[in-house]
Amino acid sequence: MTIPRLDHREPMPEALRGAVLALGNFDGFHQGHQAVVGEALRWARAEGRPCVVATFDPHPVRFFKPDAEPFRLTTLDQRQELFAAAGADAMLVFHFDGAMAAMPAEAWAEGMVSQHIGAKGVVTGEDFTFGKGRGGNPEVLRQRGVETRTIGAVNDEHGPVSSSRIRAALKAGDCEEAARLLTRPFAVRGLVQHGDKNGRKLGFPTANLPLGSYLRPRYGIYAIKGRLPDGRLVNGAANLGIRPTFDPPVELLEPHFFDFAEDLYGAEIEVEFHKLLRSEEKFDTLEALVAQIAVDCQEARRVLG
């Protein structure tokens, strides 16, 4: 299932004017984000209107802090699929640049949301801000004639569900906690690239993926599942890190899929992180490394059932 990807710099399609707009970054599309989009969907369906989910790319943090370490939890393609699965009719991408950063909140609310997009209503999280200096909030939208609803944070026993908590869990190697907050495993998607063939030489061929703008989970060996271009889900084990046994160090995600011998070079795949098995370490000999990889694969098979 797919939905249109709209660009805020282009005219809004007439069929989508009058939509209810879910407005936020929605990077992880976690439980809290799902609550905002869920309310937008209910509102839209009750009034027979389309529901459009908006997101920002690049993330405003990347614009203001271009040297910030990678922190993304999803790509635009992943978000588009997640929004479609939730029931949205389209995804609207706000391309965050200098002009958008300098736009006063009032102009953003009236000129962009009300006139250009033609939104009937907007649903945001309670803490959502927009416009120059973060001067805009849901009240500014209401003052400009845009009907607005706000959704409070989704809380669990540890407090509000947030992207910050998910990032912290992944950096600690806690895939299970991240998956609970996201309602799905954290997943890296990318094109399989040629590597130095070390895995193949060792008897454990890997499909090498660059990490790009994704947050870096804790370096180590993980039990993973891979989603192939045809939709198949295969089990495996992956090394995430710089491969300290080999020189020079190269940061890669290297999934090895069990009982699998197909050519994936150039194909787009997605790797789901299910459990951290151990930290990355340097081995004195290739024989010791091979023996440990065999143990890791056996443990990953057990974990994945």
C-alpha cells in the first residue's frame, strides 16, 4: 500500500484541500506520534475529509546543528509506509531550509497551513512549536482561524514515550525497550553494497549496509531479521560497528542471513534489530573469530525461535 508524497513547495492537490493535518516531526512514529495521527484520522473520518500526515526533512535539528551526530530513527520512505499503514491519505514533506526557519509563526500559520495547504484542522502534540524562534504553538493556529486539537504525551511507568528515550535505549543496546516504545523493531533500510568479502572468506557471507543518517545503536552483534525486496522475512545475525579485527576500521551494518545464498548486491533491504548478543571485540586470530561467529549465530537462532 502506498500514499502520495507531497512537497510543501508545490500547490496542494485540490482533492486534499480541506484535509485534517497531523503536524509534527514523527521521526520514530512511536506510540506518542501514533496517538496524534490516530486523532487526526478519527476527526477526518468523522467529517468525511482526507487525513494528511506532515513531517520535516531535513529534521530542523540537522539544519540548525549540521554537525550533530546521526540521530534519525526512520527515513522518509519508512515514514511514508508507516503513515500509509496507519490509514493516512497522503504524506506532506516540509523541506526545512533557511526560508522556513526565518518564517514568523503567524505567517507560517496563516500563509502556509491555512491558505497554501488549506487545512480544515490540525492535530499536534501539546508541546509542538513552529515558526521563527519556535514562536508558534497550537494557540497561534487557532488565532489564525485553523481549528486545532492537541494530544498529550503517551505515558508508561517510566514517563512520557519519546524519541529521546528510544534513542537512549538503542545506544544502550536495549532493542526490546526500543521496540516496545516504537511498537515495532528499530530497522535500518539501505542498498546492499560490495564490501571486502571478509564474511564470505570466513564462511559467513554478509549483506553490507551503510548507516547513513540513522542513529547508531550500540556497537555489537545482534540477532536480526531481514526484510528482502520481495517482502520475505529472514532470520540472521549482524555485526554493527567498525570490525576491530580487520584494518582499516570501517563502520558498517553487516547482516548474515541464515540458510540464504541469493545475490543481494544493489538491492534495498531492511534489517530489524531484535536483541544485542554481545559487544564488538577484537580477536587475535581469524580462527577465534570464526568460532565466535558460529556461537553468535547459534544464539541468534535460539533468540529468534
